[in-house]
Amino acid sequence: MVAEFPVTLERGGTRSLPAQLTAAIRGAIARGVLAPGDVLPSTRELASRLTVSRGTVTTAYDLLIGEGYLVAVDRSRTIVSHRLPSGQRAPEPDPLPPAHTPTDDPAILDLTPGPPGGTPLSDPSWRRCWRQASQPTGGRHRPDPAGEPQLRAAIAEHLRIQRGMVVDPGRVVVTAGAREGIGILMLSLPNGAIRVGVENPGFPGLRNALRRQQADLIEVGVDTGGVRLGELPEDLDLLVLTPNHLYPHGDSMPADRRLELLRWAVRTETLLLEDDYDAEFLHHPAVATLHGMLPDAPVVHLGTFSRVLGADIGTGYLIVPPELVEPVLQARRDLGPPVAAITQRAVAGYLAEGGLRRHLRRSRRLIETNAERVIAALEGIAGVEVVGAMAVIALERERADAVRAACLAKRVRLGDARGRWVGAGSAGITLGLGVPDRELHRGLRVLRRALREE
């Protein structure tokens, strides 16, 4: 590939044009703009670009070849020399920081919670959808600020089948995941710094995303049935909830409390944000989502495919009430689409042909089997629970740290419950259930020994 570099020539100056061009190329090499091996434009091409004679460029190139800066590879190609004159090579840039922590060793068995059953990126169905999405669409494509229409329709159908939700595709807004969805919602609300209720205990990622939006966070107490309604302040602008996966035990808010909460939201004019995180892998019977339970209740439904497709896909969605559709779309127009159209079309195809449902069925079977293995292997050990696609072992903080360190010394990495939720009872160990049988067996053997010794 031909390297481009900036050149400004002063016509009518005291120095000749070849001398100026020679100095410009020499300086570009010294600054690192041109690196050893870079191909320079042909003399004809550079002369045309600079509107000078071809002889001017030829003279400059010949001078730099003679000085050792350039090398004529053949009659039509000139490159920057790999053996530059002493002191003329640009300093080496600082090395990039490692893309992973030093403990990210492939020899270490990583049992921290991740996409259950792995991501479907190697699934032939997904690869086919990606190839089809990559085909030219013909004509000029103008991205819809709400997301590709076929993806919004596919999300609505997916939610109907998987969650029993009746969703108008016109109220679906595509996001780059849960946190980006929170960000675009916050930018769409009429108030500036708003008061947001958050569950305690609750998911730290939600809190961090809200803090980034300058929200005033108000902690709301939670019991095994969800937020304690009698303690809710009535001056909240937004209440963020995980009614289908209450932390830390994965409980679900019962239907009667959901209805009571919705009536409270209507009465106090408080917007509810329902985070449906991990709902595909919960072990309790399905309960209707807040969205749609009470007509005209102010509910935004937040979902993501990151848990099932993997973070590399980075696609999620908001289901917004009618009065928020235009404010959210205006914020999206201002910021631009967060997910490439090709990715959106691939996800839409994967949903439409049932690829995701098949992947979910395989993942659920694996999780159910592994959950039974974990319970059996850790029988007699207090504080063991299965929460969605992970097992949680409640331990005092010091002991949890010691057990995780002992396992890592045996090349098995386990998760830290503090990274999963904040608030009461947040210490412990987490273990992902979406792993092959052999890996789980090895990890449980190491964990069981560490729990007995530490």
C-alpha cells in the first residue's frame, strides 16, 4: 500500500522545490510518519498531486536514495530504507499495555461466569447469517435511528416466544448492550441530574452506568420478593429493577407485588426500568414481565443478547413507552447508531431462523446438568446456591479471597461475588455453569479441596 504523507511546498522561496521536497520526506521519516518499508507514491503520481514537474520529484527521490533514506526496489517502486542513516529512525513507540491481565493464561481453567455454553459464533447457522448480512444491499442505505427494521421485528417476535411479551416493533430501540441502553435512556429524560432508585443489594454495572450519567442514586431495600414497597421514596424520577433476577439469590418478584409496584409507579409518576438480565437461564417458573402487566404503566424494558451471543456481538434493546419513543430516537439521532448494520442484520437473521432458540435450549440443558453436579459435589458445604447460569458460594470475605487464591494456585480461576452485586451479603465465590463436563469436574475437585483446607 502506498504511504501518504503531508507535503507543503513554498513556490518562489529561497530554496528550490526539489530541496524542499527532499527535506519534507526526510522529516517525515525522522518523525515516524514514514516507516521503514513504506512504499512512496510513484514520481508521476506525487508530481501530479503536488502540481510540480516529474523531474522535481525524481531529483528529490534520487537525492534521498543517495543519502540512504530511500531504496529503489524496481523501476516503478521506491520504499523507505530499512537501514536508515544513523539517528534518522523515529523512536520506537511505547509498547501497548497488555490486552489482558497477566493471569489470563490459556493453561488456567477459567470458571468465572461467562456466556453459558459458549458463544454461538462457531455455529454454522450464525456464520450463514453473517455471510448473508454482509452481502451488498443495493442502493444507498440510511440507518434507522431505532435500529434495522428486521432486527426490531425479530426482537419483538423473540420476546413473544421466549418471554410472553406482546411488543410493538415501533417501540423497540436497538442498543449496544444494557449499559449503553441505560445511557441513551438517561439522555432522553427531560430532567437533568435525576433521582434514581437502585436495589440494595444490586448489580454494580447498573450503578456504574447511572453514575456516569450524573444520576443521584438512592438505595432501595430488597427482600426475597424484590423492592420493599413501603420504603420507596415518592420523589424518584426513575426506579431501576431486576424483578426477574433479584440479587444475590436469583429470586423473582411475585406477581402480586409486581402489580402493586406498577400501581405505585402510576400514582407517583415514577418511570420503571426493568432489567431482564439473565432471564433466559433462571430456574424458577416464569413470571410475567412488568412490561405489559398493567396498561399505560410507565415501564421501560431493558434487554441484551450479550449473555447468550457474547460481548463481541454487543447488541441489546430497549422497549420504551409511547411517550418516550421520540425523545429516545432524538438522542439516538444525535449520537448515531451504536451497532453496525451488518451486525444487526446478522442477529436478525439468527433470531428469525431460530438459531438463538436452539442455542438457548442447548445451553439450558448444559446448565441444568452442571447445576446438579455442583450441588452433588459440594454437598455438606453451607451457602451453596444456583443462581441462573452460575453457582454462588456465600463465604466471609477473607475466606472467599483465600479459597480463590488457593484455586488459582492450582490453575483454576473462580469468580468474586463482589463483582456480581453490591450491598448486603455480597461476599463469596461464583462459578460459571456453562462449561464442558471435564472442565467442571476438574474445577470442582480443586474447589472442594480448597474449601476444606482454607
